[in-house]
Amino acid sequence: MQVMKWSALALAVTAGSMQLAFASAQEESKGFVEDSNLTLLNKNFFFHRDFRNNPSDRQNYRQEWAHGISAMYESGFTQGIVGFGVDAHGMLGLKLDSTPDHSGTGLLPTDTDDETGQNRSVDDYSYAGGSVKMQVSNTQLKYGNLFPTAPVFATGTARMFPGSAEGFQLLSSEIEGLNIDAGHFTSVRDGSAGTKSNGEITTTYTGIAANSADYVGGSYSFTDNVSASLYGSELEDIWRQYYGNLNWNIPFSDSQALNLDFNVYRTLDEGQALAGDLDSTAWSAAAAYSIGAHKFTLAYQKNNGDEPFDYIAMDGQNSGDSIYLANSVQYSDFNGPNEKSIQVRYDLNMAEYGVPGLSFMARYITGKDVDGSKAQQGGAFFAFNEDSGEFEQAIGNDGKEWERDIEAKYVVQEGAAKDLSIRIRHATWRGNNDMAFFGSAGGTANDEIRVITEYPLDIL
């Protein structure tokens, strides 16, 4: 017992020393204006998705080209024990090419043409938002339009602009190596497909809306090479979701290393259980071996649940980023009910061959054993047949899918165009008939091309 008491005392003294030794961000604050920064990002986005075998009454393909300009301002904090500041952002999206028959890429908001009744993308759109913030020591409290990145609540970044969420967020790093993140949010804004700031917080697959979402968690770095994360969240009257991550980097030399990464989600229904009875565990494990310019990755993923692993979306748009599983890739998440999937990936950094800034990536993922036969009768994963007047199973009991992604990216390293980047992404996805629920517009085959150019400028 005496040893235990002394150990506890030593631990308390060590923790106190860690806090005192860790510099206070507020003490080092230079002022509201002095620590301000303003960035301007020009983003040009071409998106083409070809539906290879859609039903005859659906779109053959979607294709749009748009340009976005985003300004992000972050003030410093006023000096003193408690510091205050503001953040603000403004977005302008411009349509470069789109037709009603081929709209719906998520790059641009759509409205209805009064004459034809077709959905068409708007010529331009803009919006602005902001937040206020307060800092004490190494702890910040923010309120307003925020950009959370928690594994259980992350706004989307896959299209023109990042999505945002309205609410509170607490960020704290009082102990070196430990980062705490907590939030309470009541609405969202999809950054590209919509401009309203009070959009509903919905689930990606069921589309059910919640009045609020809460989460708390954080990450801790045990050493420079070992870290762990743990989060818990609640989507009101829908689910409670828990997330864990363990990451271990093993350096063998200056040019060789092995990285091991494990992710797991546990989802249970909560309150009124508006999405039905939920009881699932989805996990992934990945190993990445780097040697010189090359990196080889092998990943395995499994969803132990009779429903697809679901996560938070942005106002009905399938554009949330709240899924940190290894096989959530460009098109598919490989998260069908009971699905097992394997990924092989290769990355090449051409800096080793005298072309810094140029990189390539290729990966292949295959999933099988997707079984939706045990999904809840009449639930969100059953489709209503108007002819028969009955619900029918929307996901088959022998689903299979695969996806192949190829990417090339170049970032200008110096000169007037420094940090200008261009990225070309190609994806091919195929599934059998049991996977039509996951295919765009009801099909089982998609080919996709994205060309993304970004030019960031630091104004302040």
C-alpha cells in the first residue's frame, strides 16, 4: 500500500510538472491583430461520374465544372489571462459548365427550372460565416460556424468547400501530448450542395435527422511513434457511437519504416431509436511499409452488423467525413452489412528521383459477404414498392463490390506559383445486383474522374 501511495504521489507531481513545463498559448499571445492570419484559396474542380449500367430512366452520367474562392480569417487572441478573438470565412462558387441533364455532382447547389421542371445548378452562389472564441492557457472555447474534424463528427471536405456546423467546440491541450476535443452542434451547412446555415444533421444512409449531436474525446501521444484516440458521441434519439484508434510507427532507418493503424467504431441505438435497433461494430487494420520513395499498404476491414455502418452526413447530402475506416475511399466506404474487404495500395514519391512535388497512388479494394437479409423489416434499408404496396429488401444477401483508384498529384515547389497543386483522380467501382443500394442512381457500375487545382495564398 505504501508503494502504491508513493506511486500515486509521484504520478501527481509528474502530471503537475508536465503542465507547468508545457508553454501556455495564451501567455505567448501577441494580440488580436498581431497573431491574425488570412488565407485565400482558389479551387478549380472538374467532376465526371459515368453510370455504366443504370436503369434506362436514370441519368447516364453527371458532369460539372466549377470554380471556388474561399477566404479564411483567424484573429489572434487579446492579451491577458483570458483572450478573445473571432474567426470568419466567405465562399464564392462559380459555375463554369453544367447542364440540367448532367447536374447533381455536389459541386453546385441546384434549383428547379420553372419551365422544364428539371433540376439545374445555379450560376453562382456565396455565403459567409464566423465564430467567436475564447482562450485560457491552452484551452479554447468556440461558438458559431465551425469545422470539426472528430472521427465521430467531421464536416465534409470532398467537394468545393468544407462543410461547417453550428454550435460549441472545446479544444484543450493542457498536458503535453494530450489533446481534448468536445462539441455540441445543432445544425450543419453543406459547403457545396447548399448554402443554408441551418441544415439538418442527418445520417448518411437512413437520412433521419437529429436535433443535436454531441461528442467528447481526444488523442494522446505516448511517444513520438505511438498514439491513441478515443471518442464517444450521441446523435439525439438515433445512436450512441464510440470510436477508438491506435497508431504505431516503427522506424527501421532514415528511409524505412512500418506503420500499424487500427480503427474501431461501436454503434448502439439511443433514445427513441429513430433509425431502429442498432448494434454493430465496424473495424479496420492497416499496415504500411515505407522504403525510400515507395510505400506499400495492406488493409482489412469488417462490419459486424446487419445494417450498413452509418455515419453523420451534411443536411441529407452524402458528404460527411465522420468515417475513419481504412477502406473508406474515393467512391465506396465498403461498409455494407457484414461486409469484409481487403485493400492493397502503392504510393510513389518522385522527390527521390529528382522531381519534388510529384506523387502517384494506386489502390484496389474488394469487398464480399454483404448480407442485408437480416435488416429490419420496414426499416430504412427496405425500399417501398408502390405496385405491391410492400417493403422490399434494398440490400441483397450476397453482395460483392470492388474499386480501383489511381491518382497523380503535383505541387509547385518554388517561384510565384509556389504551393499551386493539380490532382487527377480516377475511380472505377463495380458491384453485383445485390449492391445496387450503394450504387449511384441505382446502378452497379461507376467510372469517375476528378481534376482538382488549388492555389492557396497567405494574405496575412
